[in-house]
Amino acid sequence: MLTCARLALADIFSPPLRTMMLKSLGLTVLLLAGLWFGLAMLVSWAIDLGSYPWLETLLDVFAGLALFVGFAFLVMPVAALFAGLYSDEVAGAVERVHYSFDPPGRDLPVGEAVSDAIGFAVVALVVNASALLLLLVPVVNLVAFLVGNGYLLGREFFSAAARRYLSREEADAARRANSGKVFLGGLLIAALGAVPLVNLLMPLFATSFMVHLYKRTIRPVPPE
């Protein structure tokens, strides 16, 4: 597990993945900035208390804080959406660098890849929204965030890696057979996702991490 994490961390900053990392980060930041600007304009339009400027200012401040907290939970789903579009490229680069002795995996059809990326982003949004609802209960919130995202992220990223080599049914069976490792890997990914700014890199790290975990779990590989 630690070896997989070490290799994945090195991978995302390596030349083969650097361009994909910059593309994913750029698209994520652009979408988040657009959403922020649009919602801020909507809130400013909705809060129109010309007779009470002090109250309008106070509500603007609270609305800004609410947007900031909400966007902290949106970063992961949005980053997952764009990173999902590059997941096959990331996995292919990891295979070429570390597992050239193995037959390469197969890329998913474009339609299926886009559908999976959108579906994953929606599920991630639901999990993070549920954690957001528990924001006023700090310990419960942290547990909900880590456990919910740990299960979700472990399941989705491992399945995405496994489906490069197996059918959907076989990938699901492999995930269930290694559920403990997959969940622990998901917890590690979720912990990274809880760190501001670092969570922008989480989906790329997770893709590389799960390719390594799949390769080293399903069959032995020569040591690094």
C-alpha cells in the first residue's frame, strides 16, 4: 500500500503526467471560478435591501462564507469529473513506465468514459453534500467524510483501473475479493481529498495509485 502511494505521488509530477495534471487543474479551476462568479452574482441580485444597507452587507458576508464552505466540498466532485476524462491516459502512462512487461490495458469507449466520469462526479457530490449537512457536528462530519468518500473513492477508482483489464463483472468481483485493501486505499485518497489545494491533485493521484494497487494485488510484479 505504501509502495503504491509512493509511486503514485512520484507519477503525478513526472513528465508523462505533467501535461495531463495541468489540463485537469486548469479545467477544474475554470469551472469552479465560473460557478463562484455566477452564484455570487445571483446572491447579490437576490439580496437587495436598499433601505437597510448594513443588513445587506451583513447578509453578503454570510453568503460569501456559505459559498466558501460549500465550494470546499465541491472541489472533489469537480476535480473527479475532469480527471475522469483523462483517467485512461493517466493509467496508460503508468503502465508504460512501470509495467511495460505486461500487456497494456484497453481504454474505455469515449461515451462510456464520459458517462462514468459524470456518474462518479454526481455520486461524489451526493456524498460530500451529506457530509456538508453534518458540518455542525465536527467529529461525525469528519467520520462521514472519510468513511463515505473512502468507500466511494476506493470502489470507483479501483473499478476504473480493473476495467482496463477485466470485464465490468470481473472487475466488481476483483474489488469485492480485495475489499479491505480497496477501502484502505480509498481512505488514503479521501484523506488527501480533505486537504485544501492538495485535493485538486487527488483524482490523478488516485488513478495512478489504483493502477499500482491492481497490478500488485492481482498478480506479483518485480520489485521496484
